[in-house]
Amino acid sequence: MTYRQSFRMISEMKEFATFTAAEQRYIRRSLDVASSGTDAAERWSRHDAERANILDQAKLYRGTLSALREVIPDDIEINAASSFIVQLLHLTAHDLGEGKLSTFAAYRFLYERLLSGTVRPWLASTFMSAAAMPHVSPSQRRVLLRSVEENDVLAAGWSSRDAAFTPEWVDKVPVTVS
């Protein structure tokens, strides 16, 4: 690993540490659901309602993520992105509707890992569209939309490099007293 890659990984770890505990848990859970599907429900669910949410998320991810990865536009022209945007908006609306992601930064962090760095140009507009949907409560809508910073929307261009750090489930280690 080069110095630059190590620096990037540490920067991404620091960013992850700034997220709330609920955001960190949801990001790790979502990445696990994306890779393990319904098996993730056993690991992450704390009660029946959460298990049902995770199974719904697994079904949605299974039907959407691989298709989205294949159609991420190379071009920023809207005609090249129409079907991609619809699918990305549906997925984003679901994740924001869970109420666990409260900032654009946490959403971007998750989606860069779910889909790859090439999705960056589409994230701010999709996030703001999904955050403004009626299924998001007005108070949550306010928090979400205010979390988008000027640089997120006004960037002259976006890097397409993939993330260097991906958080994972960590098993609880029993505490022993010596």
C-alpha cells in the first residue's frame, strides 16, 4: 500500500468516525446486507421489526445494486442517465426513509461503497430529490437538506476513484478480568 493510499484510508476512517452511532451502524449493516443478503438479518436484527426491515432492504438491494452498477453513466448527459437515476432514486428514498442516515456525508459514504466512486456525480441531486419526498418527515427533511454543503453541489468535477476504507461488522469481544 502506498503512502497516498494509506493517507486516503485514514482520511476515510476519520470521516466515518464523525458519523453518529446510528449512521455508522446503518452503513455497516447496509454494506453487510449488500454482500450477505438475508443472512445479514441474523447478525444485525435486534427485534422482529428490525429483522423485517433488513429483509426488505436485502430484497431491494438484491434486485437493484448489481443492475445499477452496470448502468452507471460514463456521461453526465441526462439522456444517458434516465433509467439509472430512477433506480438510484428508488434505492436512496428507501435508505433515507429508514431514518438512520441524517447527513449527505453519511449517505455519500455509503453509496460510494455500495456502487463505486463513479456514482459521485449523481449523489447530491439524487439525495436532495429523495430527501424532499413526502414519505420523509418534515423535520427529517429539514435536517437532510441542510446537511448538503455548497461544495457537494457546486463541484466542477468529481473523482471516480473507489473508496479505500470499508467498515465491517466487528464481533463483540468478551471482556475478561485478569
